[in-house]
Amino acid sequence: MNNELLWILFMIVNFGMILLAYKLFGKVGLFMWIAIAAILANVQVLKTVMLFDHVATLGNIIYGTSFLATDILSEKHGIKEARKGVFIGMFTLLVTAILMTISLKFVPDQSDWVQDSLENIFGIIPRIAFASIVAYFLSQMHDTWAYDFWKKRNKNIWIRNNVSTAVSQLLDSVVFTFIAFYGMFEKEVFISILVTTYLFKFVVAILDTPFIYLAKKINKSVF
């Protein structure tokens, strides 16, 4: 299976897992997913792959699903619950960064074989970590506000879902790319990173639309 087909399948699996979490645990399941996405997105973003003749990171999919989770929260439970999800994601990012930074300071025993791998995954330079946290907070807060704004003014779910997420993903891409990479690359490379990052996130935002309609029909959790 080539990368493009696997990427589409991977995206469907991610969206499906959100619906399963919501069906099983209700809004708590969405809070859980936001925390999971916050951690895994920062791990997956380290892996680059070739997609549609462009270099991309795997983290774009699961990071984008956190916007679907907050949109479902806003649609079904209101903006306060959506904002709670944002703060849960922020808390998860901060705790993971702090605890793993301290963990890496321990001197490994000579029998240890994972220190180098852990440093590659969690030894994120401060600039990247700061960029991720700031971009996440600003874009998610905008998304919850924008979704609620359009929810009060337009009855079409697909409009408020796509408009709020598309703009929020643009904000996220611009803030993260400028803080993390501005001055590190030539102008052409920097612009390419910014554009391709947003385009893949935008595709995820568009394709998650059917899943928010499915979530709308979920009424009861199993537990």
C-alpha cells in the first residue's frame, strides 16, 4: 500500500476512533482523545513522509482531529465544554514536556538501550516546544469561539465546522511556523513549509465533516 492510500486510511481510522470514544464515554471520551492527540501529534510530527509529491509529517492528521473533538463538544455540549477540552490539551502538553524533560536528565545505566531514542522523541528544543504550545492555545481558542459564533448565526453544521476549523488551522500553521522556523531556513523553503503544512491540515479539516454529522446522532454512551 502506498503512502497516499495509507494516509487516507489512517485519517479514517483517527476519525473513527473519535466517534468510538464519544460513543463509549460521552464527552469524557472527547476529553480523553484531545489529551491523546496532544501527545501523539508531537511524537508523530517527528516522522516525515512523502505524500502527493510533497514532504509532510504524520502529526498533521491526529493534530487536526483535536479540532474535530472540540467542534463536537461545542456542537453537542456548548462552548464551555469545548474550552475545557482546550485547557485539557494545554495541560497535557505542559505536563508531558516537563515530566519527559526531567526524565531525560537521569543518567542511564550501562544496560539502558532507550535513552537515545527517548531523546530523539522527547528532547524537543525549547523553541519548538514553545511554538507548539502557543500555536495550539491560540488556534484552539479561536476555533471554539468561531464555532460558537457561526452556530448562533447559521444552521448548517458543515459551514460552521469548516469555516471555524479552516481559519483556526491557518492561524495554527502561521504561528507555529514563524515561532519554530523563522530565520532558520531560506525564504523559499520557509514559505514552502508554511504552505504545505496548512494545506494538509486544511484537507483533514474538510474531510472530517461527515464525522461531525455522525457524532450529532450519538446520544448515549455505553458507560
